[in-house]
Amino acid sequence: MNSVDNLENATKQRFRCIPVPPARHVPGIEEDARNGLLSRPRSLPPKYFYDDRGSELFERICKTSDYYPTRTEDFLLRQHAQDIIQKIQPSRIFELGSGSSVKTQRLLDACNEIAHFPSYTAFDISEHALLFGGETLSNRYAWLEINLLLGDYEAGFNHIPRENGSRLILFLGSTIGNFEQDRAVRFMNDLRANMSSNDRLLVGFDRVKDARILNAAYNDKEGVTAAFNLNILNVLNNELSANFDPENFKHSAYYDTEKSQVEMHLISSCTHLVTLSTLGTTIEIRTGERIRTEISRKFTNKSLHNLLGQAELDVEQDFVSSDGYFSLVLAKLV
């Protein structure tokens, strides 16, 4: 057993990830692959990017010079965290898709500064990320009570334990942009049903901007985003006993101005057969054929207000970066 395994086992003794039963069926990789790869146009949900290699590559993407969302959101959190905590005085901070809880530290630092000490609940699909985040926060904040919930937030919030007091709910990283409008509204409605009038929701929204800036952000010169995109084929090979050859594909990302979204695709450079043994099938992928792996919607004032309004959520405050690239939106029940 290596040192990483020893550390994770020690962490498991300190923290327990509480499984959250799904409120409704959420497709797994086999079902998503059947629905998305066995018919045209082909597609996959972006949640399968994040195996260990994909997570490492995404961290590298966030450090590239052209990828502005992570550092812009982080700057906004540093700039406004204390105002947000002072205003809401939450008894709990509840983070969706928390990963390893890096961004949350800006808000917890603000809690330290004003001597306000809420508990923290992280909700994520990755046990490894939850345990790593829990250990990191525990070492940094001696006062912090930490709860780790293991599950898929797209499966609903009916089984999320509720307690008295106000919550600050975090949904950061402009992840809402990965949802088509219908899915985004359903997600927000699910979340709203779990909120009380004392709760507040803090959401990261990437804004509509010049196409050149967006295209550069998803096509970095170092080729890290290309490697990240292609790695999803390795995930399929591992999970579905498939034989995708990444050498047969190239990365493509572009901003669609009409849809106000970046689309990422893998484009086949030749006609070839791929066997997905777990699904018991072989598919022909033609030269020039695309597999869409992600959308990242970009928002205007009107479209973000429209999305929240459809879920009967009201914008209480919109913290916009000075360049207009990104928003942190604080919302409440109508």
C-alpha cells in the first residue's frame, strides 16, 4: 500500500461520506453511452471527463493564461466573501459539486475574519475528492464542523438532511452553463424546493463576451484542453471495455454566437470501427463525424434572470467582475 492509500485510509477513519439516495433515476455511463453514442449526432455528458487523469488536466487548464473563469471567479470570491458572509450570517454553508472544496476557503477565511463560525457540508459524486477536501479544511479551520455527502446532485435533493437555521448554498465554477436550458430549470426547481426563505444561493455565471476570448479559453496553446477532451475516450475504454483510439480524433471547441454557448467536440480523422464490449456492440465512426462532449452556456443579464425566474428565484445581488467576464449571483426565494 502506497503513501497516498495510507493517507486516504487515515482520512476515512476521521470522516465518513454519507451516501445520499437518489430522488430519481440518473443515467450511469452505460445508459449515457447507449443514448449518446449509438445514434447520430453522437454525444456524451461532460461529467465523465473527471477521472483522476481528467481532474489533473482540468487543474492545469485552470492555470493556463487564456482560461479566465476560474481565476476570475476566485478573485470575485476574495473581493466579496466577507460582505456575503456578513450579510447572510449563515449557520451552514452547503456546497454542490464541491470537489476538493478549494474555492470554499475564500468564504471560510471570511468567516474567520469576522468570527462567524458556520458548519460546512460538501456534496459531490467523488468520494476521493470529498475526503481530500475534508482533510484539507479540517487542518486549516480547527473550528469547522464538516459533513460529507456522497451522491449526484442531478438526482434531486429530497433526501438531503435539513436542519434549522440559514444556509448559504454554493454552486460555483459556472457549472450551470453545462446544462441545457430545460435541465438547468429542472435543477434550479429541485434546489428551490429544498430551500427556505432564510437560505441564499450563490451561483457562478460565465458571461457572454467576445468570441475571440471564448475560443482562446477553450483552445489553449499548450494543448491541455485538447488532452482533457481526448481523455474522455480513455474513460470509455476503461469503463465500457471499449477500444477507442485517441489518435483517430482531434479536439474541436468553438463559440456558437446564436446559441451563446461554447461547444466541445471530438472529430474523427478517419472512418473506423469501435467496439464497446460492455454494451455488446460495435459502431462505425465516419471521417469528420463529431462526438459532442460538452456545452458551456454563456449568460447575459436577461438570460440569467430568466433562468432563475423560471425557478421562482430572485437575484438579490450580482457581483460582476470589472471586465464583465463573470458573475457571482446571490439569489433568494421569490
